[in-house]
Amino acid sequence: MIDLRKRVFSMYGKNKNLKKIDIVKHFELEGFKRSTIYNIIKRYENGLPIEDCPRSGRPPYFDRKKLKRLQHAAANRIGVNQRKLATKFGVTQPAIHYNLKKLGLKYYKRQKAPKYTTKRLQQIPKKCGNIRRQLTTKHTFIIVDDEKYFSFSNDDMPQNTGFYSFDKEHVPDNVKYKTKEKYSKKVLVWLSLSAKGISKPFIGTAKGPAINSNVYIKECLSKLLVFIETYHSHDDYIFWPDLATSHYANETTQWLIQHQIKFIPKQVNPPKVPKARPIEDFWSILANKVYEGGWEATTELQLKQRIRKKIKEVDMKVVSNMMNTIRTKLRKIENSGPFAIL
């Protein structure tokens, strides 16, 4: 801008015979705006210098050098907050907030993700690529299964953590306080699903055994077999279990082979890719429905009935859409690693 002013001042001062419009047209041909040139001519006529005059008001504390220091101190660093930065730079927290915004820096919450070793980060993309390219096609139905524990209370549900009130002191205790047992009662729920449907669930008892190979075969895989015969008897399908010990025990794999259920071999199954298996999202949907409105169970039977009822209420279109994204997610992991789908 200073160089442009020098040129306009020089042309207008040395060529008194030139009209303003001639000077404007000359610089317009160079790509400058008409209003900019007229403003510079007016500045010359008012006797103002080429350089900007000192401005009134308090000068900003953060000059370019300090802004660069602030950016270095804040960008892509863990454990940084505005109050700490305010103390470090000797300014107020609102000043830090303003200048971070000026720099275009935004605060993001860290996402939870599995912890991977270097070796696994190398293995996972290859295994996902094998599933996508060698074991499945775009016409293959992928069947997944999983287990989840449901407690009697809704303590862990984000939508049930707070409440509205005119006066916090006059709120019923069951609303004001989130009580929690040291050893809360839970029931185990297993089911399988595909783009076509949801299997009949296995719901254990509060004092029942954990899932081992015998329980898995008797209570879970028997229902999986019925599910496959009902929905996929004439389809190209593959069963994708997670890497739980009971899922790949010798008895389990022998049972699957005996009943001619095509499944992903253990050596090909990628570890720690929960977001690639949509059943994790299904559990979130189901839990939101079960504990909606702060619902809590008083008996085991009540909880089981509630779970069965809410499974039937899950929108199958949502499930189908989730299951149809598996191969897309596998491609992303294959190309960019497991963090690509988080």
C-alpha cells in the first residue's frame, strides 16, 4: 500500500495537467480498485503523508512475535489451557481467548482410541485389506456378534448425568444424587446382526457364568445358526467374531466348521478395530433406549424384559446402513491406518 501511495503521489504531484480520472484509469489497468486510487488522491489533497499517522488508543500487547510465541505454546499440545497461557504471558484469560481466536486456533476434546503398538499399526491395515479384498465382495453379507453387560441402573449414560431445577436444594434425592453400588448387578447380553436383521439375543443371569467356549457354543452360536438359516441360507456371507478367547477356542472353531459356517480365521482377524464393527454403535443405540428418561431396573426380570422390548424397537434401516459401511471402513483402515475411522 505504501508503494502504491508513493506512485500515485508522484504522478499526481508531477503532472498537474493530468486529470484525476486519467490517473485512476492508469492504475485500474494494473488491477487496482477505483475507490482505492481516489482515496489516495484525496489523501494527497488533504496534505497527509504517505505513511500512516500514529493511531490513538492502547497498542496491542500481542505483536507478531508474541502471537507466534502464543501459537507455538498452544497449537497441538496436550495439557494447555487459557488460564495457564494467561499466567505465562502475563495477561488476562479473555486476552488469550481473543488472540487464540485471532490465530484461528480452536479447542478440541481428545477422542478415546485403542492403544496400538508399532507392530499392530503395521499389521491392522494388511489384515483389513485381506478381509476386504480376499474374503468378501460387495455382495457378501458380513455377520458380526458381540457381548455387552447391562446394569440395573443408568449411571454411565451421558444423557442421565444432569437435570434442570429452579433450586438445587429442593430437588428429590433420587434426582439430585447419582447413587452407585460398589459391585453393581449386571446381566450379559449377546446377539449377532447383519444388514438383514438381528438375531435372537442370549441374556444371562446376574450371577451367571462368564462367556467361555461351552457357554458361547450352547447359548450363542446355536442362535447364530438359526439366524443364518433364517436370513442368509442362500446368501454369500461371512461371520466376523472379535478376538475373544472363547470365540477362537478349539471347540468353537470345530463347531463352526462342523456346521459349515464360513468365518474369518484368527490369523486374518485385525485386533482392536471396534469402530470397524458396527455392533459397537448398535450397543450405544440399544443402551440409550433401555435407559431412556433415567429408567432403572429393580429386578433382573424387569431388566431382561426391557432389553428384549427395546431390541425390537431398534430401527432396522439404521442397522442395515451401519452394516453396509463395513467394507468402506476396512478400505479406510487399509489406506490410512486404524485412526482413520475414529
